[in-house]
Amino acid sequence: MVREMVRARRGFEPIGEMPRTQADLSRLFGLRFYPRPEFPMMNLWTGPNGAVLAAQVPGVSPEELEITIRGDAVTLRGSRPPEVSEESTVVQRQERMHGAFERTVVLPFRMDADRASAKFDRGVITLNLPRPESDKPRRIQVVRS
């Protein structure tokens, strides 16, 4: 019921309804549908000094990655080459995606792009996204009058 109330407040969102509709149809026809996970999978930690974002990008070299920061959004773009197999083989299961990808994460604050850094280690890219000094929360002391 809470879900229905939240949806009613936002209005009708056709794209937002698609996963639910797809799940209903799968249940109706006895199909098993497993939604494709977003790629790359990410973890995000935030604190008063900024954020750290770690993304798994197996099979992608650091040179194939493009990272852009604009205000409070960080975008990770790249491409993962397809796995080559012999012509005589038949694919039985293919769960790993290939091709171009792009993922944008919006943080609850702006980032200082000049001080941001990225490290790549064993298929994981870790971004250090510092907050600008002007955006950091400051404590204001209250004095008696």
C-alpha cells in the first residue's frame, strides 16, 4: 500500500512500471526472467570530505575507460571487447555483457574535479572524489547574547 501511495504521488511513470509489468507477465506465463544487472557494478561511500566509488570492470583496460565529473555527477564510460570463440562452438550461456557501457552516479554534493583521482587494480577502478572546501559542512558556534 505504501508503494502504491508513493507511485500515486509521483504520477504515472511508464519506464518505472516496466520491471513490475515484466515480472507479472513472467509469473503469468511461468517464465523465469532475470534482469540484467547494471554494468559496471559499483559501491559508493560518502563522508564529510567527499566520496569513494569502486567499480568492477573485468576485461577492461584502464586505457579504455573514460571518467567525467560534472557538478554532482560522475560518469564512467568504456567498452569491453567480446569474447572470441571458435566457429564450431555453440554458446550455451552468455551472462557477461560486451560492448560499450556508460553509468552515471549522482552524489548528494558537488565534487572537486581538479582534486579527484582514480586507481586501477585487478579489474577494479577506485575513484577518490573529494568535496570542494566551499561545499563541506561547517559547524557554526552558538554564543549567548
